[in-house]
Amino acid sequence: MADISQSGQLSTAAVSNGSTPGPTGSKRKRSDYRQSQQEKRQELKTVVFEANDISQDKIKLPKKKYYRQRAHSNPFSDHLLEYPISPSHMDWHKLYPALVPPKEDASTELAKEVEILDVGCGFGGLLVSLATEFPDKLILGMEIRVQVCHYVEDRIIALRQQHANEGKYNNIAVLRANAMKFLPNFFGKGQLTKMFFCFPDPHFKVRKHKARIVTSTLASEYAYLLRPGGIIYTITDVLDLHQWMVRHLESHPLFRRLSKEWEDEDPCVKIMRKETEEGKKVERNNGDKWVACFVRVDDPE
């Protein structure tokens, strides 16, 4: 441990022997861990893990404490994001290597498509639970925060390898993207069957309400992406935001709110309440969870 003089300054001996104060040491440890994980990620993100492969060491789940980042990100900032110019230009093989063939080999008619979308997926709790609930569906989480996205990537890689014998978790992936701007670049009309908005940023200040993930304009975009019969799921612990989302979706002609009885029977609502990191936090604090679900109705004739 470094010697501290009575004046509170590091002693000359401590500086000369190269010891480092705690916070700087913690930052270096976090940096080294992230670098190591990045190297593994680049190597393994497109690997298809074989069942009963004993040649590889077991990949450990990532440690969340090394991926901490601010809780929210400004969706209007010019983030450095990559996105296709149209859905047909997206190569999904990079995200689902075990289930989607390389773009140059795939027939448009035969290639699997993403059907379930978790917007602002956070640390991936919902994604992981949906993976086993819908094993035959491709499920995508979108997250704008860099480190959080890296955590989910590393979590999925570890789960794929750990469960290679059962072939689990090949159907989920995460993508760094701004869902308020670029969804039509990734998905075609009527492609999605479910969209989840779990504990989105409430943007409390009135001048920030335009940054909320549900608005009249965005509702029309969601209606374009969802096929008739598709469901929008929303959950929040902020009553004002719940009322805002309900108001904007109820007023849209292509959405109809589903009943409380329907919510109580739907397995996705049960998962959404219990399996997200924010949902668990609200549970620990005995907070309220406000749920509203909407079905995409048929287009008018």
C-alpha cells in the first residue's frame, strides 16, 4: 500500500516504487478486462459452437461491473453507428451464424428473418428469457449504449458456448443502433410480430418529451414494421410515461389496446415483468410496474 504523509500527499517512496492509488488501479483493471473481452468478442462473435467440443475452455459470463455506463443516452446525438441502406442490404449471418446462412449464399425466400425486437434491451435479461420461450424465432435486442451492448454480446457468446450441446441462444443477438432513427433500414413492412419497450427513458422534462420512444410519428413507424396481429409490449415504473405511451398508441388508428385479462394470460408479459434488470430493481424497491399492450389491427380496406 502507498505511504501517505500527514499532509495527505503520496510520499516520495510511494511514487518512486511505482505503486498506484486505488481509483487509477481500478480504471486500469477495467480497461484491461474490456480489452481482453474485446479480443475474445472479435474472435468468437461469428463462431458456431459445436456440441460436445472439449477442445475449448468454458467461456465465463461477463462481469457487469466492468461495463457500467450512464443510464441513458441522447437519441438525437450523432452517434457513430453503422446501418444498412435498406433491409435487403443487412447481413444477418454475422449476428446469427448458426441459423442464417451468409448473405451471398442465402435465398431471400428461404432466409430466416428477425421477428421479435427488444428496443433498448439494456443488459439483455429479456432477450435471454425470450430465447428459450421462442426457440424457433430470431430475436434481436437494440441498444444505443456502447458498453452495455458489448456486455450483451459477451453474455450471448458465453451462453451459446455453455449450451452448445442443446443448441440454445443461437436465436438471439444484439445490435448497437438508434431505434428512433433507423428501424426501417433494418426491417421490412410487416416483418415483426412483437416489439418490446421495457422501462424506457422517461425524459421527465417537458422539453425532452420529444425524445420519448413512443410518439405519434414513431407509432406510425411501428405500425409499418408490425404485421397485423403483432403486439407492442410496454412496461415502466413511471406513471406519467405509462399514460403518455397509452395515450399515443390508443389514439393511433392501427393499434388497439389489449385487456388486463389478456395481459394476465400472456407469457411474454410475465417474462417482461420479472426478467429485465430494471424490472428486478423495481421489484426490490417495491415499486409499481405499469403495463400496456397493443395489437396491430388490419389495414383499412
